[in-house]
Amino acid sequence: MFPLLAYFLTVNNTSTGVIASTVLNHLQQLLLYFHQYFGDDDVSALDWIRNPFECELTNLTGREQEQLAELSSDRTLHLQFSRLPLLSFWLACFQEYSLLSDKAIDVLLPFSTT
């Protein structure tokens, strides 16, 4: 499957166990780093960001839920949603639906200040 690796191991008289344990250790450390950095957040609560027209009301505040209900019934925005990239759509909604748009942009651009 990996002919260059097999050749390297043969030429250097190295066992696959040494390489496998090194790779496994590295992947385990990487997994820990990802869990520490990103956490185990429930991303299903953010479905309204991916598609505000086909989602259930989520753990938003009362005013945010009202804005989501208004936005999801706006046919003009629904047409824009199908034509624009996700971030561009939320930027276009900022004037009229600032609470939702601000929250969506924060999720879509989490590292904008770094």
C-alpha cells in the first residue's frame, strides 16, 4: 500500500511496529489537542446558521428566535441564500437581522481577530 515506506523500512532494517507506534502516538496527541482546542460542542444547535430556512428554533434568545422566524419566511432572502455563499448571506442580512447575523458571523469566522 505504501511502497516508498516499505522500501525505506527494508533498506533501514526497521520494523513496522516502530513506525506504527510513533504514528499512533502522534495521532493520539493530535486528538487530545483538537479536543482541548475545539471542545465537544453540539454543532446541531447551529443548524440555523447553515440553513435558516429549514431548521427548528434552537437555544436562541426570544428576540433572536423572532428574527429567525421573520428571516425564514422572507422569500427574497431565501432566493439570496440559494445564490450566495453562507458568509456572504449572513453579511447581507446584517442590516435587517443584526442579532442573528452577528451571532452567525462569530461562528463562521471564529479567528478573525488573531
